[in-house]
Amino acid sequence: MPGQVLQLLGPSAGGIWLHVAALAHELPAHGWTVSVMGSHDVMRDLARQDHDIVIPPLWRPYGYRRAGRRLAAVATVAGGVDVLHVHGLKAARVAFTVAERPPTVLTVHNLVAGTQPAPLRPLLERCESSIVERADHLIVISDEIDERFAGIVAPEKRTFVLPASPRRTIETPRADVRASYGIDQRARLVTIVARHHRQKNLPMFLRALRRVVQIVPTVRALVVGDGPDRAALEHLCRELGLEDVAVFTGHRPNPVDEMNAADVVALSSNWEGSPLVVAECLAVGRPLVTTAVGTVSRHLRDHVSARITAVGDDDAFAAALVDMLVDPIAAARIAAEGHAIGSRVFDQDLLVGQVAAVYEQVAAIRRS
């Protein structure tokens, strides 16, 4: 039954291309031959990228028509694809300009309309809906996304599947990671791994960190990642007097090393679907302080398997960091419970198998 699947993604960052990389590596074990198409070098070194395509980062109709023609040309050359798996609404808009296409699965990783200014929201919501209803099957990665499209896509054409993350292994010992950034081995270390973009609300993290320093003077932080807001964040760091506290590492190829070196891992986002950094943190057994975004509260409980605070609450986030830093026994207990939950919920074989089952379902319907 399994066959060939083409993974299509746009100018994505972070979780989407990590998920596609996991699918590219693991789907062959389920009988699926995988090819990947996306913006130039979007996969970096995570997985082989077979085809490039220009997908505009904004909602520009002419750009989408041109990209659609390129997709059609590549589909003609590739031929024999049994399923097209599209990741994100921008890539979907390109895919759905192709008249003759294989059965199409769309994974919605984030909601666009809800994050935009009020005047734009109704228009973008209509755009989201018109795109989603064209898919042969919809994969949603959070309850919020599922609720958004429940009235548009029938239950039998909608499946909840958490995104998978590539298998990562710790490559550098904790002490070596700390030494490489000039961090004292006795310091209390917080690591945050996030794209430098307003979605991740790193300004809140830095403001909370300033409060933490007042109670835990030895605290240090690794800010792992890169993005359009990096210069502004480094400027804010200096304004807050944290230039000797926080280290901006830039993009790291294996950020679980920096997570493993930390006493606490943080996530300060304003919104998420299902943040893969949570799965990676739990996998390495580090205690997590996070805002209540996406699927966090679906799987984790505050004070039990993580510390969870309201979005945008600087004081609560700072207090949770302090609690984890000054009480290592409680932090270790929470980390152990989080690790046990992560091992069950984010099992890669389980998640990839669920995606493969969706492919088989849509391919069988088309064949029949």
C-alpha cells in the first residue's frame, strides 16, 4: 500500500523543518519513499532537500501564481507521487493552485489570523478557511487549531497528530558547553532556545531574567537561536544591564547540548502550536519553565511536570524561574515527571506512524 510522498514547506523556521526532517528520516521505515521541496536550503543539514521552490513569505497573489507553476513543473518531472504533504498555509496556497495534484494532506502548524491586528483578522480568517477546506485531509497539532477548523473540515477528514522531532543525542558534556561560553561551573544556568521573533516574546524573558538576577545573583542565561529581532534583543539586553548575564549564541546545530548544560530550560512564547523545544527539553530530562501556549497544558501540569505561567506575565515567569533555580530537589522531581511524560507522548515512532496512517487513508480513498 505505501508509496511515494512529497513534503512541501515554505520559508519555515524551527519546528516545521524539524518535523519535516523527522518525517524524511523515519517514513521509509513505514514503506514511504520521501522527497522534500521547499525554499532554498530551508532544511539546512537536517535532511536531503530534493527540489527548491520560491514561496513568498507574505500573502502576495502574483507570487503565489508563479510559485504554483513551478510546483506543477516539478510535479510533472517527479511523477508517480502518491501523496502530497503540505506544511503551513503559505505552502498550501501554492499547492492548491495546481489543478492536477495527488491526494493532499495539509498540516496546520500555526494559526495566522489570530496573531494579526484586528482590522486584518477577518480577511485572513477567510483566507485560512478557503485554503484549509481544499485539503483532502487536515492534520492539526493543537486543540486550538482543531477547534478553529472544526466547522470547516469534517471529523473524518481531520486528525490530531503532534509534530515529531528528529532524534537528537547529547554530543558535548555539560562542563564543556559551559566552558565554551565562559560560564562558571557553579553558576545557575537558564537556557532558552527560540527564533528571535516576536512570537517567542524574548523581551519578556529578558525582563524576567533581570528580576531573577536580584534573587539569584549567580544566574546566567544562554539565548540560543537567531532571527529578525536579534539586534533589538541584544540592545534590550544591554539596556537591562544583562550583558554579563545573557549570552546570545546564535543558531546551534544541536541545541540539546545547551539544554542539557542548563539547570532550567525556558520557553516564553506568546503563541505556539505544539512547540518541539518542549519535547526536546523533556527528552534530555531538564526542568521546564514555560508559558501556557499550544499543547503545553494538554500534557503537562504546573508544579508537577513543569512550571507553567500565563502568557506575557513577567513577574510570574520570573518567580517560576527562581523557584526552579533555588530548589534543585523540586526541580529534579519535576524534571523526572516531565521526562516520563515526554517519553510517552512524544515518541517519534508513534507520531510518524500516525502520519503514515493518514497517508494510507487518503491514498486508499483516491484509488478507490
